[in-house]
Amino acid sequence: MAAGTGSSSAEQVAGRRFKQQLNRVYAWYTAGFLCFVVLLAVLEQMGLPRQWIGFIFLFSTIALYAGIGLLSRTTDATEYYVAGRRVPAMYNGMATGSDWMSAASFIGLAGTLYLTGYNGLAFIMGWTGGYCLVALLLAPYLRKFGQFTIPDFLGERYGGNVPRLLGICAAILCSFIYVVAQIYGVGLIASHLMGVAFELGVFLGLGGILVCSFLGGMRAVTWTQVAQYVVLIVAYLLPVVWLSVKQTGVPVPQIAYGYQLEKVSARETVLATDPKEIEVRQLFEAKAQALSEKLQNPAAALAADKARMEAKLTQLRNRDADLVEVAAAERALAALPSDANSARALWQRELAAARDKSLPLNGMPPHAQQYAGDPDGSPQERVEFDHSRRNFLALVFCLMVGTAALPHILMRYYTVPSVRQARTSVTWSLVFIVLLYFTAPALAVLVKFEVFNVMVGMPFEQLPGWVAAWNKVDPALLSITDVNRDGLLQLNEISIGGDIVVLAMPEIAGLPYVISGLVAAGGLAAALSTADGLLLTIASSLSHDLYYKMIDPSASTARRVTISKVLLLIVALAAAYVAAQKPADILFLVSAAFSIAAAAFFPALVLGIFWKRATGIAASVGMVAGLGVTFYYMVTTQPWLRSVFGVTRPIELWWGIQPISAGLFGVPVGFAVILLLSLVTPKPSAKTLAFVDRVRYPRLRSDLDRGPD
């Protein structure tokens, strides 16, 4: 007993020294980063070109993360998979916050709040609430289990390789979709900072992702993520505080939020009835009507368009028109769809966009309006209100249970020294995440105030240069057209994607370009940190759970780590290829990953911990059923997936639920199948029951300090 006590005391002293060393290192790092930003601001005032500022931010931050990855390289399995289980709770919370602050949180969240107003709060409520489920239901119990991965837990709890294999497949599926979204965000930022094509930006950013996770595994990823959190939180808070001071004189944006929301709501009322805005909306309504007529017979309409354009081009050539006009007519002719099916798909997208733009406020709901429709209005308005409220609650549910089931987040709680530190780590995670989430709603309102009051009404010839720069990156993200040809910008003439609201915010607000570079560096840090964790999850599932646990249990540690690195490289290249195709917006990809994780893992994990009667056969069938229902609903209702799988029948939503919340159907199915099948299949073995007791009930109070047996 004395020897055990002495060993425990020595470990605690070593842990305190390690934490003190980390405190010094990251304090100097934070101070150095702030000085770096100030230096660049001074150099900008002295005439440093904007392009150089972008290059410096991009390459210096990636070089920093690469340096940490190189210093943390390892071939030790425990260090590679769980960072030696010695990460202090506060730093694990910071790394988890960075792992969590994906491109969706940093780039997409405020953009969604900008476009959807109140309804966007579902993301904040769901993601934050999910960490409460993690703390109460999963983190301490998984840490007590003390292995490397979630499929590890499923294999031990339910016995046999079938639950483990299903866990591997589900972890790879949701993590791959999630990592595609992160690499998409990296490509968006790299192409903006460097002025290169989006596809090239994707593969340039991929190098920064790989150098961190490839060499040092979880150890390198952990310390890189702590460094990345400092960058992303400074990058997010500084410009919002600056913008808040500029607009209101109040340096706390969360306080200024209410005042500016009142002004935005008043401006919305003015814009909804402005004659110029009504004129633009009527033009879009006429365009929608014309497209509707074309869609009645796409083949004939396409032939008519082609004949008209060919006649116009011939006329221009016959009268020796200006070469610019001829070139424009040639481009218009070449841009016509190749066949009737392509024309139908194109015109359907254009029709949806035109209908949105024929609505007040560019199709956006009033920012402070809780739900669409009116509970006391016409039958159609009542149905719209009911669907809006239902989808809000469904999304909150999916994001909560998805958060509690994401493999790359749950893996982080294997890295702390003890069960108690796992619980503390969740608290720190929430603290670091809340810093951003309490700021995102204010950012959306402050940017909307700038757009409504500064940009709207501006002459087209006075539009700032960043408009053309972002249009060059991707016209789908930002495009402005003088529809009524009055030379003044109207709100409904602006097409802005949610994915650039945060990145373009400093330029929209007229802040120095160094702030734009800082925000881009923060978005890059958010995307890289999450991508690192996700790629490591996929590689660990393949190398540790599939290869080591199921194929070659005698494989050496060095061989397992080498295989993991090779697989990580292959998966990263595949994800970069998919991201380069721009499959969907960032927020949908991320939310799809949450629904898949929720349906596949949440029922099996929760019942596996809290219900001894749950059996391996039931868990396996339940995971397949839940995942199958969720994926089926996405494939039949989400436009991009429908095109990939060739689904042509009309979209039929179940109870009006959007595909982003498909997990709402999969999770109950998973629970029901596991519960019912467990009651009619043989009881778990004594070994399994003992395993559940060991995970749920620490035998001694000291276990909370020592960690797993």
C-alpha cells in the first residue's frame, strides 16, 4: 500500500511540473502571437502589400503547426493514440474546444445566423447541450474503460468482432463526411489568401493538416490544437470587439447585440417596403415565371434558347460588332446546357434562387422572428409555422445526441490521466467553446447592420475591391448584379453565401486588412484542428481496431503506427478530392455527420453503459437499423445526394423534417431495435456483465484519481 501511495504521489508531482511547464510555454506562445499580429499591423501601415500579409499569415501559422508536429513525432502506441494519457484537464479542454471549433463553427455558424436569424440558434443550443450529455452519460465511463477508440469500447462491451466492425464503418463514414467539410473550408481560405484556384487551395491546405497528424498522432494533434485554439479565439473575438466599438462604442459585443438587433429590425421594415427593393423583387418574380414556363417543356425551351442565341451571334458578326459583344455572345451560347436533363436541373436551381429573391429581405426571415409563418394566420401560414418550429427542435435534438456520439470528440477523453480529470475536462471544453458561441450571434447582427446600412444604396462604381475578389474565389459565395440597372445596390441584388460572412466580415466593416488575414488564419486553425482529429480517428479505426484487433493481433507497435500513418495519408487525399468537387455547403456536411454519428453510436453507447441486458446481436442490428434509416432519408431528400445516387422521384419529407435532421428518425429506431432484440436474445455473459460494472462503478474512491485499472 505504501509503495502504491508513493508511486501515486510521485505521479502527481510529475503531473504538476508538467502542467507548470505547459503554462510557461503557452503563455510565451500567446504573447508572441499577439506581438506578431501587432507587427503585421504596423507593417501594413508602412505599405506592406495585402497579398504579402495573406502569404505571411498562411505560411507562418502552418509552419508553426508543422514545427509542433515535428517536435511531437513518436512511434509509441500510447503516445500516438492517446497522447500518453497525461494531458491536463484544462489543456485537454482547450484541445477539445479547438477540435470542436471546426470550419462549421468558425466559418459557418455566424453565416447561418446571418441568413436565418433566430432559427440559427438551434446550432448553438444543440452543440452546447451536447456537451452536457457527454459529461453526464459518456466521458467519465469511457475514460474508466481506458482503451484507445470507440470501436474498442463496442467490441469489449458487446463481444465479438461484429459490433467492432460496425463501429469502425460508422466512425469512418461520419468522420470522412466531417473531414471533407474541413478541407473544403481550408481550400476556401487558402484560395482567398493566396489568390489561387479553390482546388489548388484544397491540396495546399492538406499539407498543413498532414504534417501535424501524420508524424505524432494524438500527441502532436493535442499540442497543435492547443496552439490553434489561441489563434482561432483571438481571430474571432478581436474583429467582433473592434466592430462593436466602431458601431456602438461598447467593447463587449454581447451587450451591443441587443441595441444593434433593434436597429436591424427597424431597417428590415424600411427595406421590405422600399420602392427600389420592390422593383427588384418584381423583376425576379418575372424571371421565376419565365423559368417555370421553360420547365414545362425543357427540350423545346432549350432548342428555342439555342436558336435565339445563334441568331444573335450571327447578327453581331454580320454587322462587325465590337469584339467584346461577340465574345460575350459566344460565352452565353457555350454556357447553355448540353441536353434537356441538364437544362431542367439548371433551371430548377435558378427557379429556386429567383423565388427566394422575389421575397422581401432577399428571402431572409426577419432576424428576430422566432419561426416562419404565423400560428394565428392563414392555414398555409400555420402549417409553415408548425414545420419551422418542428425543424428547429429536430435540429437541436440531432446536434445534441450527435455531439455526444462523435468519435473524434469522445477519443479526447482517453487522453487525460483519470476519470475525475475527464469530467473536469468536459467543463473546461464548455468554457472554451462558449467564448465563441456567445459571440457568434452578435457577429451576425453586427455584419447585417453593416450590409443593410452601408452597402445597400451604394453606387456600383464605388463598391469595394473585396467584392470582386470574393466573386473570383466562387461566384456562388458572393455575386452582385444591377438587376434594375439604376446604378445603386439593392439588398435583393446581393447574393451572399453563409460560408464567407465571417471571412469577409473585416472587409465588410472596413477594418484594416491585417484583421482579414487574422480571421482567415483563425478559420484555417479551426479547420486544420478538426481535420487533424478526424483523420486520426479514421486512421486509428483502420489500423488499431481493424488491423490490430481483428486481422493481426501480434503486430508490433511500430508496424501498427506505420500502417496508421499510411492509411491517414490515403484517407486525407481521398477527402481532399471529394472536397474539391464542392459537394455541399460546410454546415450541411457537418450536420450530416452529426446525424450519422447520433444514429450509429448514441443508442449503442448509452445502453451499453447503463443497461446490462443489452446484447451484442441487438446492438449490431440496432446500429445498422439506425444508420440505415438516417442514410436512406438523406439520400432521398438532400439534393446533392439525390444526384449522386440517381434518385429522381419527387422529394417526400417525413412530417416536414429537413434532411439536415435525418438523425431524428435513426436514433429512436436504434434504441427501439436494441431494446426489443435484447429482450429476446440470450443474456450477456458474466464477463460482459463484469465489464459493465467495472466501467460504471469505480470500486474505490481512489480510482477516480488513478484512472482505469
